Amino acid sequence: MSSSDIFIGETIGTALLTLLGGGVCAAVTLKSSKARNAGWLAITFGWGFAVLIAAYVSAPLSGAHLNPAVTVGLAVKTGDWGDTPVYFAGQLLGAMLGAVVMWVTYYGQFRAHLADPEHIRDAKLGPEDPHPHDVAGPVLGIFSTGPEIRNVVQNLATEIIGTAVLILAILTQGLQDGGKGLGVIGVLITSFVVVGIGLSLGGPTGYAINPVRDLGPRIVHALLPLPNKGGSDWGYSWIPVVGPLIGAVLAGGLYNIAFA
């Protein structure tokens, strides 16, 4: 794979991932959406299908990493870090583009939701709030993750554990079928792994398990002209970036110790 193929494939794939994943969050959350209040099950399956579609589209070009944690986990396994910056660049750009397209898709719903006093009251900051950018706004959860209980150690551990499960499941696929891997079936299995992580481990933090899936849309949330949007919770933003990267390193190391 050339550097241009990797960059294009990761940009397209991660854009589809965040468009569809953010889209299901918008559908469940926003006023005047037909899927409003569909619940956590819809979100977890929506993200699983987002992975499925994005991976099938991008795999021929880039191998469908779509996630810096996957790139790091594979690099730890193989020792080859050469294309890592190209993967990271495509993934971050794609995540931002997908978030913008999701906003365009739900533009009317965003306007209606953020004009409703019931939904914007938490975004009203008083003079006693010294760090308004660290306050999660009423639609930030559509773009990025956030904890139900703020505890740095627990939140970081949750992201590390969830990502380690994902990366270990991906790395061990190559051990199946006499070392031939699972081919296109592996994409389907990985998608169900994402659903399973969401159902079992997603409750505490919203399971970012992907640094750019959280950081790219969070940047877009900060930049978009959304009235009454509140802050982008930058005080929390490092956890869904650092946690998945640590989880990826741990999973890659465990693979090399136990399976290589």
C-alpha cells in the first residue's frame, strides 16, 4: 500500500465511521428526529454497523485501521511503525469530515434542539463558571464521549480495558483458519466485537475506544456555529485519547507474549 492509498483509504473510511456513528447518536438524541429516544441498544448497533460499512469500503486501500489504537496495536505486534503518521493523519481528517457531514444531515434537528429551553438550560453558564470550555454542552454527546461519573482513574481504566479487548480481538484473528485469518468475515466479527464492547463496557464512558473518533468530532463541535452549544469539555478530552492508546500497547504486548 502506498502512502497516498493509506491516507485516502483512512480518510474515507474514518469519515464514514464518524458520519454513521455520530448519526445514530444524533438520531437518538435530537428533537424532531424520528429515532429519538431509541436507546443505548440502537447506539451500540449503529456504531457496529458504522464499523462494518467503513471497514468494507476502506479495506482495499488502507487495510481499514480507522482507529489510531488499531494502528498502534498492529505496530506493536509487527514492529513496523513506518506508516503510522500517515494512518494518524488520514484518521483525524476523516473523523472531522464525517462529523461535519453528520451535522449537515441533521442541521434542522440541531437548530430545533438548541432552540428549546428544556435542552439548553444546562449550557447557560453563570459568572461562577471560570472554565466554560470544560463544561459539556447539550449536544456534545452526539460528537464525543463523556463519563457518567467523573473519576479520572476509573474513566481512564474503562477506556484502556475496552480498547484492549478490541485490539486483542483484531490481532488474534490472524491465528484462525490455519494462519490465513478470517478475510472479509473478520470485518463482520470486528463489528460485533464493537457492539459487544458497547453493550458490556460502554456504560461508564460511552466507549470511545478510538482517539480520533472522539477528538476529531470534539474539534468540530468547538468550531461549528451551533447556538447555545455549551462547551466541548476539553478537561476530559485527553482520556479518550490516552486511554485507547495505552490499551492498544497493552493488547499488542499481550499478543506478543501469549500468542506470537
